[in-house]
Amino acid sequence: MAMNRPRGTADILPGEVEKWQFVERTVRDVFGRFHYQEVRTPIFEHTELFQRGVGETTDIVEKEMYTFEDRGNRSLTLRPEGTASVVRAYVENKLYGGPQPSKLFYIGPMFRYERPQAGRQRQFHQYGVEVIGSDDPAVDAEVIMMAVAFLQEIGLKQLQVEINSVGCSVCRAAHREHMMEHLAGVREQLCKDCQGRFERNPLRILDCKNESCKALTKDAPTVLDHLCESCSTHFAKVRTFLDACGISYVVNPRMVRGLDYYTKTAFEIIETGIGAQSTIIGGGRYNKLVSEVGGPDTPGIGFAGGMERAILAMQAQSVSLTFADQVDLYVIGLGPKAETQAVQLLQSLRTEGFRADKDYAGRGMKAQLKTADRLQAKFTVVIGEEELQKGAAVVKTMASGEQQHVPFADIGSYCKKHLGGEIK
């Protein structure tokens, strides 16, 4: 019986994985410039963390989580997003006892049960940042600017930043009242999910993707119209910082994001060239989440982006990335004794930092030379009976065709010299 990968998962093979490595390197480079440090959390957590942190009225908790009981009858869930786990790690490891704010980033797989489509799988991969311990609007601007800087660094140009403020508990209470009044007459026409949200969290109705609900809420009041003085001032300062740094943006009063923990600033970055799944980064402030998972009352803000969507956007914008399958040296051993010397030489060269390889299929000299050409080897090293007797291999510089007998112990230094000291 043939075994296939589960639906909604993907094998990332050589030729494709290099794109992922490029994005991951860029994440670490750009985020490092902003002085963010990497954190790694478990792939599964106690289910209650996501119920309390993400919100029980969200699609993630209601429909999409991979939840199971372990042998101790504990309910565990494969992490559907990264923020709740990072906040849990912040609280459990008492990072609030150190210098604040804590500026963290992560890269890793997440899991949601939903219909697979381009840029969205059941096992998907996210990069994200969390700044915990500051309510300064300059931090809000910083994470938005860092997100833009990262996307530009991987070659994306068709970007649109959308921002909004979803207020605080004071703003939301006033908005909730007006929202319920506005929708009371059409409540029964809303989709089943939005009817359930009507009492629990009417703000989430604005996030519904159902076209009928979009039409019914077209003129619904927004939180932006109900901001308290503190939230209004905060949002104005965020915009001032973005303006000062030349970051273009659009204020979208209907953007509320899909998670319950957001407060004040919310934002998305849209990539206009990848079709329906155009939100490539999304995030916002979550000033109550730390206390919600058992920590001190501590503000935070962050964002997350999908690796798959980033790579999809790069392809849509024809970002050119060249990743050659090549080596510095290709070693050819002719005969059993020469094979032993070739293996020893490979070990020595790799220890010195060279990318080096040899044949493992028992092919002849001609076939091995073809392989060296295909791998764009800078040098080919040939060891036969004569070379064993001399204690020196034939080293051919492929660019010039020059051949030289070089003692086995000196091959590394010889090649470095001819490479100008540079090892790939």
C-alpha cells in the first residue's frame, strides 16, 4: 500500500528548500538589526492556553485546532499560532524580571484544520515577533517598520500597509452597544457564526468573510469612531512616527483581525500580487494577553507572517533567487586504496571548511568528471596508484584547466590560495 503525505502538508525538497533558508536567514538578519532575540517554544501546548489566549469566539478555537488527549488524559493542542506560546514562555520563565521590554522573534510550524489552498496548509510555517513590556506607540511603529523592512529585503515591492485601532475595554464597551443596536434588525440574517458572536463579541462580526454579512455590516459603526482619549492619542502618535519615517499606510476602520486578544493598534500588510490570500503579515497590540495567561498586567505587541505566503509572493513578483548545487572540490579515487585516501582527504577538507564530495555509485572516471562539471566544482582532485606512490594528488583548477600535483596535506591550503582565501 502506497503511503502519501497527509492532506494539507507539503514536502519541501532540495531546489525549493533553499528559498525557505533564504527567507529564514533574512528573518534572523533583519530582526537582529532591530535587536530582537529568537525564542523557541513547544509545538504543542495545553489546550486552555489557546482557549484563553486566542479567544473562544475565534474560528481558530471553534473550528481549526488539532486537539487531542494524551495518555494522562490531558487536553493538548498543536499550536495554531505563535503569540500565545511566546507569552506563556514569557510568563513561565519570568522574563518580566529582566530588562524590559522583551523583544523576541520566532520561526516554526503551526497547525490548523482548514481547507488547503495556495499559501495556506494545515501544517504551515510562521515567522513572528513579540515585544512584551512596553505600551509606547513608538514600539507599535517599530514593529510595523520592521515588518516592511523584512518584506522589502526579500524583494517584495507591491505592498500596502493597513492600520486601525480596535481600542481598549472602554472604547469597546461603547462600540459594542452601538454595534448591537445597529445590527438588531438584521440579526437573523447574519450567518450562523455571526449570530453566535452577536452577544459574545459583536466586534468580530466585522471580520466575517461571508459576503452576505459584509453587506449587512457595510454601514456598521467602527471602534475607530468610539476611541477614548487615551486610545485616540496612542493611535495618533503611531501615525506620527510612521509618517516621520516615510512609511505609507491606509487607515482601514473595518480591520479587526481574527483573534480576540487585540487592543489598540492592529495592522496588516497586503501583497497585491498573490490573489485572494493577500494578507502577508498581520498583527497588533495585546495589552491584556499576558495577564490572561497568568502573568502580571503587561502590555505587548507583535505580528506574524506565513513562510508559504512570503515565498508565493516572491514567485508572483518574479524575485530572482539562484541557488546552485555546487561544491568547492570533487575528489575522485581510482581503486580500493585510492578510495580510502579519498575518504580521508574528504574528511580533512570538510574539517577545513570546504564543500567537498565524491562518487558513491562505483562510476568510472569519465562519469565522475561529468558529475564534477554538473556540481560546478572549483577543483577536481584525482587520486590513483601513481598519486598514492607520490603522496600527492592531481588537483585541477576547473576555471583555468591548470593541473598540479599537490601533497595530500597541502591540498586545502593550495585551494584556499587559488580561491584568494575564500571558501564558499
